Amino acid sequence: MSEPILVAEGLGKAYRLGQKFDRTQTLRDTLTNAMKSPLRQLRNRMTDATGDDAFWAIKDINFSVNRGEVIGLIGRNGAGKSTLLKVLSRITEPTEGRARVRGRVASLLEVGTGFHPELSGRENIFLNGAILGMRKTEIDRKFDEIVDFSEVGKFLDTPVKRYSSGMYVRLAFAVAAHLEPEILIVDEVLAVGDMSFQRKCMGKMGDVVKTGRTILFVSHNMDAVLGLCSSVYHVKAGRISERMSTTEGVRQYLAQATDKDELPLAKKPRFHSRTRAPLFTGLKIHSSNGEGAVVDCGGSITFEMTISDCADLPPMTIGVGFNNERGQRVLLVQSEFHANKRFAGAQEKTIVCTVPNLPLTPATYSIDLIAADNYSVIERVENASAVTVLYTDYLGTGLLPKPHQSQFILPATFDEK
């Protein structure tokens, strides 16, 4: 078996909180100081790592990537993903450990990285190619494709400092994707572009994957991660998980993203038909995949709702509403409709609602809780929680409609007569 194309061994990066930098120092000054006093540079690195004000952005990172793999790095903002990519791209020096990279690396980490602002778009294309170690003839061969893809041909001879962020990202992505590095490192930078450009980029990323190049991909768009990556690492608080399947990694990430400190249910705003104490005071969500409010498409999900201080109320219906990202109600499950049941009021009791096969398309839905009698709504808690539905091969074809095409996934047959 061939050696991995990228290996991280005990990587760590520490910063000294409140440290000031001399912005007047030139590159020549930096190189001269490094040549004159290598021991002082080493001592400064050790001080960064051991001082009381040291902050470890990443710590003890160990993993490897084989040639041709597409690996996702997922995690919350501030988890350390971008720092790790900067270390792997040689933009930032690690405080400890080392990274071994076998091949040319192109990085798309943030708007502004990799281009010289005073140079034109044309000049930056050739500069980036030279940095990647490409000959001028190779760059010339790809030049027209880069310009066509980036859609900045009209401004090709304008200094890039005058580009909008969208133009900058289009050109940067076009260069990185077309100049054929062995390793392509892409951070959330694609989120800067408009929707049509993002779709164009994802299509190009799919083409890059087919060529067998190695990709490290960071994104908060889990559909993109599921569509592109063969496996993922979950980055949390500067540490990295064991490698896991893309589906399992996305489940863990989404479960973590929805598990956050927020206002208790009893204190959330609600609508009452008449003044009274809060009725819905507790909510627990369980799913068939064991990740709480994260459920597979077609999977089972259970809502345990605590109702309180309602002994004075007549028998009532209890409902759970699902709303899409535009706030539109797309599904209501309600005790009388689905089970011909009403519940008597009590000082406190728990109502359990289970949806055995949730048919919604993959997306995140806000949850409303509703209690009603024969005449009107007694209480409605909007945005009581959220449920994320994940992609699974529910229809057995490997395909599902997008949320804008259909809110529901229902089996159907097609035949010829």
C-alpha cells in the first residue's frame, strides 16, 4: 500500500492571549531575525506553549489521508478547523508536532489568502501557478478555463484589491480547482459566493473528486459534506475524533449543534387564548438513530411533552407541528387526528407522541407544541425546539427530492403498460 499523502503527528498550535505584534516588521526583518537567533525563535515557541496566557487552538492532532481521498473536517465555529488547515497549508507554523505533506497543496481558506492585492487577476493566476510549482506552459493551457469559470474576464487586468468579495472568491476558487494540485484544501470560503456560484463550485468539486485528487473539505453545509466526502473527522475544542463514516460524523455534529444552552421550555414565549400559567413545561426528543433531535429520513422520532398546572382544563388535544425554514407549517401530528385521543388536565403528566416513519425531506424544522379544546387553541409554543432530518436511502434509489421540490418522501411505483 502506498504511503499517505498527508500525515499529522501530534500537531498543536498555541497562541499567547493579548500578544502584540510589530506590524512594521518586514519579511526581510523576519527572515534575518530567524537566521540570527534560531534559539530565541525556539524559546519564543516554547513560551507560547507554556505561558499562563497560552491558548491552544489545536492540540495533539493525529491523522492521515491517503491519495485520492475526500475527507471532511466538521465542527462548530471556534473548534479549531481553520487553524488546523492553516498549519497543514504551511501558512501557520505549529507550536508542536509536525505535518508531512507529499505533493503540491492549493488552499482556499479565506477571502484574501493567496493573492497579492496590487497585482491584477491575470498576474495572480500566474503567481499562484508558480507557487504551486507549475510551468508557464501548464498555466497557459488552463488559463482560458480559469477565466471562463471565474466570470471575471472583464476585470482580468484590474488589481484584485478592487474586486468585490464575490469576484475575489470566484477567481480564487477557479485557480485552485483548475491548476491541478495534488491536495486541495477548501474552507467555508465558498459560502461567500451567491447560490448559483456555490452550485457551480460544488459541480466542479465533484469533477475534481473524479480525477482522484485528494481534498480536505471544511463546511457547515452538511448536504455538501454528505455528497462529497468519503469519511470525516469531527473537530471539538481543538481535538480531533477518530475517523468515522460521513453519515455518522454528520449525525454527531448535528446532535452537538442542537444540544446548546437555551431558554428552558417553561420560559419560552407562547400564545394563550386566555391568561394562565404555562401549560407545556418540558420536552424531550428521542430518535431511532440515538442522536436526540437528529433523525434519519423515514426514521422514528418521539416527543415526550410535560404538561403542568392544567387540572382545571377539560380534555384536550395535543399536537406537534413541523415548520420549514420559511416558517411554513409542513406537518402536524395531533392526538385526536392520529389516535382519537384527548387528555384530561392534571397537575403534571407526560404525553408521549411517536412518529414511526417521519417522511420529511432532509432539512432542519422548527417544532411547535399545541394544546386545544373543542373551541380554540389553549396554548401554542412556537419554536419550542428543532429537529434535523438526515439523508438516508429511504427510497432505495440513492436519490431524494430536494426540500424545494417536495416536503415529503413517500414511496411510489412507476411501470409501463
